Amino acid sequence: MKTSDKDLQKKGYTLVEMLVTMSIFTIVMAGLMPFYIQSSETIFTADGKLDTNEDVRKITDFVVNEVRESNHFILYDSFSGSWNEGVLVDFRLPVNHGAGRLHDGETGKFLLMVYYGVDPYPGDTTPAPIERLIGIYLSVAEGVTEGPVRVFDIDVPLDSQYQPVESLIPASTVQNNHEILIDDMKALLDGDIFYNYKDRAILMNGQIIHGNDFKQITDTYNFTIAPRG
């Protein structure tokens, strides 16, 4: 049985019809694309702002609820060590205890908060026992000014409470095990995030970052920390 031309036309689209359909589809998609891109950017920006606000809330709660109750603070260049006469030294080693502590007008990446217990002999020269340490630091390699902010909170064992404070700080090799408080912060104090104000308070200044290399959502964070003493 011979198939007529009319039967062939009923079985599919002609080339002209396909080209017309594709042209219409292309025009429609071209019109929708700017709307799609704008909507995606709006959602991306909104999510970034929410994440940034959440980071601000987390770090503020941490500072207010934990750090401000400390008795004393010590500022160091970084969690890895402190610069002493042009050399980066590990302040945990007995020979370097006290070396590299930063004072009025100096900046650093590692803030240590010290909690003392009741001094059983207040009249002598022995310091009060150290019961707790809280550390907050920018977790980056030397020379890097952007990365996560990590924290640790440790209770000092009874048999160690009269040891020098530097010997109680966790080893520099374990920093990747500490909790991340902020995923990404850029240091704004000449490469640091903490400023020692007259040995009485600490100013924290950094830029919280979310997003990627193509589009970033940022917010500058400033906070002053003053231990209760």
C-alpha cells in the first residue's frame, strides 16, 4: 500500500515548523533568563545575609556569655606562637613562657581568657589557681589574614592549676580539632583581629565573609571585650 504525502505530513513536524518552534522557545528563554538570574542573585544575597547575621549572633553570644566572665586575658600573635625578637617561638615551651605576650596598643590573632579559682593563700606570692581557659583565634598559617575563627574551652585539672598558663594551652598541632565559631573572617587590624587596649580591654575587628569568589556577602564585626577582673 502506497503512503500519500498527506499521510507523511500527519506523522511529524516539518523542518519549517521545527525551526519556528525553536525560535519561539529561544525568544521565550532569552526573556526569562534575566529574571532567573536576578531571582538567583536575590536568593543568594538573602541566604548570605542570614548566614552573616547568624555568625554575628554566635560570636556575640560567645563573647558575652563566656569570655566576659574571665578574670584575665593574654594576647598572642597567633595560636602557633609569638614573635620574639624577630623569631616565631612556641610560647608553650618552658624557655619561652611569658615571651611574646602582647600589651597596650599591640595586635594579635590569638586571645586567651584565664579563669582563676579562690586563692587559698592570698597573702603570699603564689598566684591563684587556674581553673579554666578559653581561647579564640584566627586559625590561619603565618602571613595569612583570612580563615576560620576557632575556639576551645578547657577545665584545668587540679594537679595542673598552679602551672604556668602557657604550659596549659593546647598544642599548636591540634588547632584543626577545635570548634569553628566563624567559617570565614578577614583580619582588619593590620592582619590581626584583636587589639589590646591599655591591658584592660580587647577590641575585636574583622570582616565576616560568606559566598564565593564571584559574589560575597560581608559584614564588619566590632566588639570590645573587657574581663571582669
